[in-house]
Amino acid sequence: MTAQTPGTDGDAVPTSRPGGDFSLDVEERTIPVAVRDWVGRLRSGDPGALPSVLGLIVLGLIFMQVSDKFLSRYNIGNLPGQGAYIAVIAMGLVFVLLLGEIDLSAGTAGGAAAGFAAVTIFHGELHGQVPSLLYWSLVIGLAVAAVLAALLKAWTGAVVVAIGFVLVITNLSQHLILGLIAAVCIGAAIGVLNGYLVAKVGIPSFVVTLALFLAWQGVLQFTLKGQPINTSNYNLWHNLTYGNLTVLWSWIFVLVLVLGYLGYSVLRSVRAQRAGLAHDTLVLVLVRGGALALAAVVITALASSNRNPNPYLVVKGLPVPAAIVIVLMIACTLLLTKTTWGRHLYATGGNAEAARRAGIDVVHMKVTAFILCSAFGAFGGVMLSSFQSSASLDLGSGNVLLFSVAAAVIGGTSLFGGRGKPRDAVIGALVIVMIPNGLLLKPSLDPSWQQVITGVVLLLAAAVDAVSRKRATRG
């Protein structure tokens, strides 16, 4: 209701307020308000990344007792390379999990896509190096997937798949960079197939992707003809996991990120204030940005000094895989939070029927989510082959997919849909990779503990998700 004050004649006289009838629209979020909002979210059943962050702290404290080498700069510097492929695949899975769906084929699909790239780059051609039926199935499949994506109005996906078709049919994928791009495009085409079967045909995503999980393993075997391909001879490919930015480029990278975040946050706050909308105060913005800047400067300063225990081998600079994961995380976050597509994805995951009645094309949302998931899976397969230094016969199989799903869930993404962030995948991947890293520092510990601890952590994360969802429903 409109606020009123008594007039001189006793009648009520309306008074104007900056926000009209909606006073919350002009609320200034100060530091105390931000803290109360955060506590309120916790009480309402939205813990966010808090459980995974606490898990990181607990594991860190435990492994500090296991070995004094755990917190060494050399060991910490190795973590990004060991977990980058998990983080990349998990980020793709976040898009599908937000819809309450699952993609069990992301790992092996990525392995098959990376296998095609490895064969083409190593032999200089794909046609003639793989069975003829497989080659033409790939070419025709890419063409069909591009058309199908266009019919489903997934225009960006159609363009990406079409680029892959051109690269494969013209054999331009024999060049290293173009070959890796082709692998991602092949992954996008696989996503079109997944999305079509789930969204249009109506097959449950669990069944579709489980079937293709098995199928892509066989395709990889046909592609490699029983012979793994060494990828460590290609510097760019090898450096995706084992490379480091120079000290200069490390500082440039960090400064661009920090200044970009500060500039965007300040500009957003000022614009919202001028428009009479709810906004964060400049003090809150600067405190948040200052904390980020401090952490970034400390990490970069530590990374800029030699962290190799062997003084004759100098290792300096931010790890390349860390930079890749951070850039992808920022891109995915902007896609989900600053675009109409992202808002529609959250709405569809929260209640698909309500989203459909609101005019959202649910089929389109599902197809595009699966396209992104498989494309990220393909790039994750490329990262995994870099980590293993080869495109192996079991690339992307085994525990790769399980660890990737676990990373997303442990990080805070809900299995029930509607809640999750790309950040969750990155934090969860750190938890996943920290477990074997810490255990291997103590050779006397049985490696089987890795599976046990990872399973327990995942179970706890799923329990937190279920409990928080119940609390949110009651609230």
C-alpha cells in the first residue's frame, strides 16, 4: 500500500517514496545485510558451496597431518593439472543437472571425440585411418546433427556442428588447433543426438546416455585400432595440462580478471543506484573485490617463484589448466546468470511444466543443455588425453564420468534440478582430486582408501542436497 501522512484537514495524504509501492527495489545491501541474507539462505535450505568449502578445509587439515609435503608449492601447483579434466566435464554436466537430467555418456563421448582428433593429427588424415563405415558415419552424422540442431532452433549448436563437418570433410582437422576444435564440434553433435532422444523422443536421459556410454567406448576402440596415440609430442596439447604461464602473463591474467570484476561490480552498483533499484553499496563491492584481489595477488606471487624442489628445473607461473578452468567458469557463469537462456534454464529445471506454460521452449532448453554438456565432455576428453600424455584405449571410461558427476554434486549442484553454478564443479573437482593427491603422499596407505573416501564424501554431499531441498520445500 502507498504510505500516507495525515493532512492539515485530517485527510490522509499520499507521500511519495523512491521505490513506489515496492520499497525493496531501492534497498541498499550493506555488509550486515549481505551477511543476514547469506545466513537466511542457509536457514532456508540453500547452503551453496559452504559444505564443499568446509570439505576442502577438513581434507586439507587431514592431509597436512599425513605429509608435510601436502601444502608445498610444488604439490599445490600440481593440483590444477590433475583435476582440470574433471572440472571441465563437471561444468558441462552442471547444465544438464540443472534440468534434473543426467548425462552418463559425457566421459566416453569426450574420449571418442578426442580419439578422432588424435588419429587425424597423428596420421595427417582420418579417412583411411579408421574403418570406412566409421568415417562416413561420422561425416553423415555431423551433417544430420547440424540440420537437426537447426530444426530444434539450437542455432549456435548448429553452427558449431557445421564447423566440425567442414573441418572433417576437408581434412583441415589434421592441423593441431583445428583438430582439437573439431573434437569439440563432434562432442556438440553427440549432444544434439542426446538432446533429441531425451527431449523429443521422450527416452529417459539415464537410459539414453547409459546406452551411449557403452557405444562410444566401442567407437573409440574402432578409431584407435587397438593402438594408443602419444599426445605429449604436441607442445600445445601437452601444455593444456603441464604448461605454465610466464610470470608476466600470470600477472596480466590476474590483473585483467580482478580489474574486470571490480569494474563490472562498481558499474553495476552505480547504475542500479541511479535507476532506483536494489543495489550493493560501494563499500560492500569494494570489500568483496578487495578480498578477491588479495587472494589473487597472494596466489600469483607464490606461483611466480620457483616451486620445483629440483633447483636445476625452474617451474614458475600460474598453471595453464588453472587458467583454462577459470576462464571457462567465468564464461559459463555469465551464460547462466546474465542471459535470457540461462534464466530459462533455471526456470525449466525448477518446474518444467510451469516453464512451458510461461512460454519457454522446454525442448530447446534440453537440447542446448545436452549440446553444451557433450561439447564440454569433448574438451574434457582432450584435457584427459593431455594429462595421460596419450589417447588411450579406455579414454574417458572408468571413473572419469563418476568423478565428474561427483564433483558437480559435491560442489553444491542439486541432483533434483534448479540449483547449481559452474563454480560448484570447480570446487567439487578440487575435493575429488585432493583425495588421491593427499593419499599418494603416504605410500604406506592403501590406494583403495581413495574410492572409500570419495564415496563417503559424495554420499554426504547428496545427503546435504536432499536435506536442504526438504527444508526449502517446508519453508
